[in-house]
Amino acid sequence: MAALDAVSLTILLGSLVVLAGILSSVVALRFGAPLLLVFLLIGVLAGEAGPGGIKFDDVKSAYTVGSVALALILFDGGLRTRFATFRSVLAPAGMLATVGVVLTAALTAPVAKYALGLDWLEGLLVGSVIASTDAAAVFFLINARGLRLRQRVQATLEVESGANDPFAIFLTIALVELLLVGDRSWGGLALGLLREAVLGTLLGVAGGQMIALVLNRLGLAQGLHAAFVAVGALVVFAAANVLHSSGFLAVYLAGLVLGNRQTRAQSSVVAFLDVITWLAQIVMFVLLGLLAWPARIPHNMLGAVAVAIALMFVARPATVFTCLAPFGFSWREKLFMSWVGLRGAVGIFLASIPLLVGLRNAAIYFDVAFVVVLVSLLVQGWTIAPAARKLGIALKRTAMAPRRVELDLPGQLEQELVGYSVAPNSPYLRRRLIPSWAKPTLFVRDQHIIMPEEARDVRAGDYVYLLAPPEKAQSLDRFFVDIPSPKRDPKLLGDFFVPGTATLGALAEIYDLQISPEHASYTLADEFDEQLHRPTKTGDIIHIGTIALLAHKVAKGKVTTVGLQLDEPDEPVPENWQGRLAATLRRIKRELTS
């Protein structure tokens, strides 16, 4: 019976941890705390050295679970990345993900060597283990504090986070092999990296296309689409590893390909992976805590803290400023990206590899990774949002995003039904603003369904359902957000505000504008310069298709904040002559005052 009680206790504790993970997102959004740190400490307290007393030293199981969790995290990152975003920042993000990883490891190696008493190769291995960033935790913390990053900065960090993990993993495994067998040359390592990258790219692209094809062709039961995609991602990852290529690169690219294809149940897949990736990170942090041995850590504490300080204040900044020097980022943007070097899930995974193969000094690598993750979460995790505001990299959100309902329509892939509650101060209610590619289909008022032709007077509290392309559904949020009415004439300020660093391509995707491909990467500030042929001044107005852009804030001749003004929708033609006359007078008044 004691054995049965032990199993029941294990199930109870595991269920409580998962339940805490589900509820933790609510707490994090309210307080903005780095809750992954909490789960790290839960693992320590539950471990053999803590009050929980659970003896866990199965490194192989931890490595397996970590591989699955990291594969799903990378797949989700690729799934959320648009091709336009990927192409626009491929060069700077690629530099950070490849050259940046090597520079970070190389700059951290001397500190690891002298502070921990290691040789040069072992010091480089320490640097490789902690060289990869954990952007998923970064963006969760930023969203929890109600901030949104400048578009180019966010895109660069997103692509870097997906691309640097496979490179850091390969570098770590290569160094472990060198320390174990010692007969591989650096040239051989470079060729091995190239082979793994090329084969991983081919398998990832093919795998993403295959998942999309099967998802669209097979009539799976409702609810199985998300599970099929998640398992399909693991198949791509495992198959790539079996064929001795980069499984992590393959699974990231599979997500990138799938996320940019029209597929069934896209919204449910994304929502499912949201939950899975958050829980995956929690599991990895709990496992790290269980594997940690607090009584051993003080022996290497000073050296590990020295490595963490060197990583945060020397290696990461030097790497970012060096890699981004050719790409026109401001010093504020580079300084912020230097600080967004949060370490987390990948470091946990990589720290288990030396333990798994029984490498000499394996405990040191693990302890250093533990301390670095701890320091990073404590110092950077609580200061990312204030740093973004101080450096002017993030603009505070004026309102919470509205709750959006997405429903797939069987029989086609081009459109889905998107639903919102009409807020009292939403742009849609105030001025009936809506993109041309979204079509109102039905309204719900007081639990009654109303057709669009019957809903002449949309009211606050109504529910509106629109047909829209799945890839553009999220862009509708801004039209239904509850924001205060502008104090000044909205024709002067515009309907929305965006930073001058926003690209024409992003604007075209949301508002269905015709932009030539070569101009898609132009920023709005560049477009003002192009059309005006002089330094921009506050109040200048230019036009792109049906949208007027107003220079709201200008610094040194460059627009920093742009107001968007959409064309007014056509008024319905009244049925009686008095209404037609009133509409004509209003139209004449608008023309005279515009």
C-alpha cells in the first residue's frame, strides 16, 4: 500500500504544479513578476535537499522531457513569426543568432576559466551553455507590464530567439564531444554545422508543408487539429535528429512554414500551443530545481555570479553592439536589446547534456547555469519593462486588447468568423471604422441575432461577427479596443497612433494597401522623407492609398509618432428627402472644413 500511496502523492503534487502553472499566467499579468523563478524555487524545495525530499537524479528523463519541451517552444515561436517579419530582420537577427552566440561564448569563456578554475575549452563550454536567450519569457514579462516594443526591435528579438537556440545547442554538443574524445578539428566542426543546418532546413520546410497538407486534406474530428499539429512537430524534430541533422532548427522552420500557410483550425492550434509552451517552460524550470543541489552550489557561487555579471554587462552588450553595427539601430535600441538577454529554458536543457554523458566537471556547468538563470530572472526579469520605458523602446498600452472569438468555417480556408463585443469607446462604434477586408456578417443584441441590414444603429454592448482572413484576424483588435475619445478633432490627430519605425509592409497587411515589395521594408519615417523631400515637421500629412498619415511627433526632422486617418465609410442613403438633404449638407460641411 505504501507504493500506491507514493504514486498517488506524486500524481497529486504533479497536478498541483500543473494547476499552478495554468493559474500563474493570471497572476503574472496582474503583477508582472517573473513567475518562472517561482517554479525554479518550487523544484528546489521539492527536491532531495528541500522539505519535499523528492530524490530526482534521472538526468536522462530530464533531457528527454527538456528536448520535447524545447521543441514545442521553438515550433510555437516559428508558428507566430510572419514571413514578412522574418525577411525584414533576417540579416540582423541572423547575425545575433550565429556570430552573436559564438561571441557571447568567447567573451564569457575567460571569466569562466579564471573564476571557476577550468581550462579554455571548458570555459568555452560554460559560455555556450548560457549563450542562448529566452525571448518567450521576455515578451511575456513585457506584455504583463502593459508594454509594446518598437516593431523592428521586437521582430529582431523574436527571430533571434528562434534561430539562436539550434546554433547554441550544436555548439554545446560539439564542445562536449571535443572534451570527451578530443579528436575533432575545428574545420570538421564547421562542416558538421553546415551539414546539420542544410539538412535541418530541408527537413523543416518539408515537414511544415506536410503538416499543412495533411491538416487541410484530412477531416479530423473537432478538437484533434491542435493535437495533430503538436505531435507532427515532434515527429519532424525526432526525424531530423535520427537523420543526424539539427532537429531544433527543423522544428522551428516547420512552425514558420505552417504559420504562414492557410490551414484549418488555425486559432485553436495557436491557443493550444500557447498553453503547451507555457507549461513546457514550467516543467523545465521545475526539473532544473529538482536536479539542483543547494548544498553544492556555494562552492562555485562566487565564480558563477562572476560569470552571470560578465554575461549581462560585458558579453551580451559587446555582442549586440558588434553584430548590429551595420544595420542602423539606434544606441538606445542596441542598449535595450543588450539588456533583453534573459536566460531560461535553453540554458536548463544545455546544462543537462554534460551531466547526461558524465563529462568531467559536469556539476560545475549545471551549477553555473542554475545561478545564471536565477540572477537573470531576478535582475533582468524585474527590470526589462522599466528599461524599455526609460530608453523609449516601448510605448505603454492605452487599453487592454479586447476579447476576440475566432470560429473556423468548414469547406474553405480563406475566411473565418471573428467576434467582438462592441465597447463604448471603440473606434468601430465611434466612427464605424473597419478594414476593407473585414465584412460584418451578423450582430447579437440582448440575446437576439440581427442581420447587418437590420442593424442600422450599432450600440455599445452589441456583439459583432465579421468574416476576415485568419492571418489578419488579430489586426481587428485595434478597431474594438475600448479607448477614450480624443480630446481634439480626430481628423487632426488620426484614428490610431503608430511609431515612425513601423514598416509600410505591416501597414499594408492590416489595411489591405497596395505596396510594392521593394518598399515593404520602408519605415513610415522613410516614407515621409520620400514624399516631402525635406525634413518632416509636426503636422505634415502624406497619403498612402486610402490612409492619411499625420506627423504627430517629430525629432530632428524625423517623425517618431504617426497618426493614422482612415477614410470615412460611406453613409447609408436615407429613404426620405429630408434625410437625403441632411446627408448632403453634412458632406458639404466636411468638404469645406477638411
